[in-house]
Amino acid sequence: MKSLFVRISLQSIRLLLVAIALAGWFNTAVAAEVDTEIVGIDDEEIVKNIEATLSIVRDRKRDDLTDASIAQLHERAPAEIKKAVEPFGYYGAQVESTLKPEGKGKFDARYVVTLGKPVQVKSVHVEVTGEGRNSEPFPTLVKDFPLKPGNVLDQRLYTRAKNQFSSAVADSGYLDARFTTSAIRIQREENLADVEIVLDTGPLYRFGPVTFDSTSVDERVLRSFVSFQPGDPFRYSKLLSFQSRLGGTPYFSRVEAVPRRDLGTGTEVPIEVKLETRKPRRYEVGVGYGTDTGPRVLFNTEFRRLNRAGHRFNLRANVSEVELSANAAYVIPSQYPKKHEYTFAALAARIDPVAYTTQRFAIGPTRSQPRFGCRESLTLSYEHEDYTVGPDDGITDLFIAGITYNLKRADDPISPGKGYRVDVGVRGTSEAVGSSQSFASLTASGKVVRTLAPRWRVLARADAGTTHTSDFRDLPPTVRFFAGGDNSVRGYEYQSLGPRADNGQVIGGEMLLATSVELEFAITSKFAQAVFFDAGNAFEGLGAGDIEQGAGGGLRWKSPVGPVRLDLAFALNHDDWRIHFTMGPDL
């Protein structure tokens, strides 16, 4: 028995050695290669669809391709090509295929495609039934259906039109809508097709009562965020907007607005709001760096709920090379049915960038509320400044009134693929109300983000402003315009651009124009590279100065706390360059 065991063990060792040798041979073997050619089609879109469908094209870079597997993929190709051209109306295509060896492990695959005559549309029947049949956009979608009798059958147009119906239904309140008929019937012998789509909207559902499961904040405060009334047509967009607005408050860590059709009667949809309360206080210490500010430290104390009425308080301090500031704000939210909130704020700061130095104190209330789809803010403030701007210095006491509108839409709050932001503001004062100077200022800024392709984004930004006053040189620097820096014209030092005094020092301008275009390519899910072009300046008046330009490139990192940007920028109007480092949301 002992000798048998030894013989089996030796045999096992021999088999193991053979397996190792074979594995080494396969690992060193060169994978087979194949080049493909598609002939007979001039339409690039059809060729691209064939290439995306063909297994022999998709798999040709695999490391485990063999002569046998290439032959199998080649056999599949004619059927795949015929299927790939059908969406373009060609249901009788013929394919001649050849596979030729071109040396050891190398092949040329050639496919000659004869498309034949495309299928034509014989009849089209598009109809919307149910309660919503006469509600827009359904009549327009029926009227504008892209396929007509006599057209070549293009399934892409059919699919696109059907998706438009589905998108319209998704936020129309017709929760039971369905396609009772959705078909393309091909008559191959006659080379004709009948197209039919019938959508039944079903009944219109409406919002029911809204209930909250939290007692930490007065329900009247929570109801002030609801943007719909019981009986309004149900819209998912309104529900998500309400959930987003309530989730943007510091009261709750999670907000979930759930439509409960099971609790309603008839077509009523009650809304159940599930809330998770945050801790009442938060303390934060942060360290950061920006090329405009240098190293900086942030101290932040937030009292999220001082009482059940939702009052809150925030104290924030910033320490950096160019700024030493403390800001306190006490916020009083409104109660239903009102939608506004009041903020009483005070600021003390010493600001010392390249162009100026100012010691500033400001205090006053702000009343904000939703209006015209924007966030409207009305402000009154007393602002005291002791400043030096180039050769100018002075002390001002200003009682300033202002109004701003902020609009932001994005598919992601931090790094959107699609979105935009618009900010418009007017502020001013007069010596008639006790101010040191009179002025009126208008500012506007906007930014757009768009995805051009799966890995490409474009970001465009524009800023403009103008100030009207009788004596510009008596205004403090916070009312003047400057350009240059991380979020202005890159390649130039922070706020180093603008009109200059006789001694060459920057004193700021009465007008501002700046713009930027940036193209970004995602290298991985977390990293991207970008190229950009910036232009702009501050001016004494329209046309009274040069447009400074900057261009360069950089890297982007989607960090857990937001996008981080590192740019190398060149000042095109001067022999200079700068590195810019910033972080924060794209919009």
C-alpha cells in the first residue's frame, strides 16, 4: 500500500509539471488578430452602428482571441450586420463575407453589404386617449410625429418620438398612463411598414395633504417650504423641488417626500414627509489653500435649532494672508403661509489684497424669499470702511439698499453634467439718507455647464458690472471693480487688473467685463484634465481699456469635499504665468 501511495504521488507531480509547462506555453502564446473592413455603405451613421454591433469588431482587442474564436465571430457577422441596418429602414440587406489569413494568427475580415431598397412607411396612426388627450404637450406631439406616409422607415425617429411621449407622461400627473399599442408592422414582401402608437393617459392625479413625521421644528415652518397646494395637478418635479428645498435647510440630515397613493381616495395622492433631524449644534475648523488667499483657516460655529420656531445662529471667522474677518448671522424663518426669512448679520473684516487695504464693518437685515423661480433677497446695511486704494484713501459711512436674484439649476449640486447659475444684483445709496457718497451699482454673472460627450464637459462663465457715481475716487474698494485671479482672468494676480493711477497703482474701475470658456476631459471617474481661455478687465468706462487674456490647462480631482482644481495659466498680454489652486462646486 505504501509503494502505491508513492507511485500515485509521483504521477501527480508529473501531471502538475505538465500543467505548469502548458500554462507557461499559453501565457507566452500571441493572441490572434483580425482587421475588419465594411464595404458598400456610404452613410457614416450606418457604418458606426454596424461597428458598434459587430462582435468581431468589439472583441478584436481581447487577449484570448484564437483562430477558432475569430472564425466563430466571423460566422455571426452577417446576421449582426443585417440587424444593425434595420433601424435605418433596410430589412432586405445582403452580406457577402470573407475571412482571409494574413500570416500566423492574423486575419482580414471583409464584409460587402448591399442594403437594397429601404422600407417605406405606408400608414401612421398616432393617438392619445384618456382624460389628458387634449392637454399639452400631447396634441403637439401627435401633430409633430416625425414619421409620415411615404417616408423611409427610420426607427430612430420612432424611438425618439415615443420617448418624448414617455417624458411628457413622467411629469404630467397621469400616473396610470400606458401605451395600449406601440408597434411597427413590416410587410417584407411589399417593402412597406405600418406605424401605430396609442397612448392612454388615464385620469389626472392631484396632490393630497402633506404630513410630517418630525416634531423638532414647528410644522408651520416646514409647510412654508411646500410649493404646491392640495388639489394641484400632481407633478414629480414639484415634489422633488420641495424635497430639495427642505433638504437644503440645516435642520435635517435626510428628507424624503413619499407619494402615498395607497392612502388617498380616488385620484388624490397624499404626501408623507420622512425626516431625520440633525444634531442641534455643529463646530468646524478647516484648513485650506488658494492662490488668491494663500493658506487659510476657517472657524465655524452653527446653532441649527435655537427653538421650535427654527431660529438659528451662525458665527464664522476666516484667517488668511489677505483677509481677517468675523461674520455673525441670526436667521428667523417664516411660518406658513409666508415663504420668506429674515437674516440679521454683522461683519468685521480687514482685507488686504494686492490692490488695496480696507478695514470694514457692516451690519443690517436681509429679507429673502422665492420669487419668479429665483431666490430674491432685499438688503439694508450700514457699512463703514477705512481704506487705501493706490494713492486714494478715506473713510466712508454708507447706508446701502440692495436687491439680488439668484437662480441655479443643476443635475448635481457639486459636479454637474448639466446646469446653470445666474446672479443679478442692484445696490446703491444717496447722500440724502446720510451716506458719505452716492452711487448706484448693477452686477450680473452667469455660468453654464454642459456635457458634450460621455467624457467631455464645457464650462462657460461671464461677469459684468457697472457703477454710476459723481466721484468714483471717493468710493471704497468694495464698491469698485477689479479683475484677475482664480475666478476671474487666470494668469494674473488676484484683483491686479483695472484702471491705474498716475503712479501706476491699480485703483479699480467703474465697469467690469470678464468671461471664461473651459473644456474638460475625464481621464478617470475621479480625475480630469482641462484647457481654458479667460478674458476681461475692469474699466473706467466702456471701451476705455484693454481686454486682458489668459489661457492654460490643468487637472481636476473630484474629492469627497468637492472638485479640486490645479491650473497653470499664462498671461497672454504679458510675459508672465501663474499657478492657480481652487476648490468648490462648479456652479
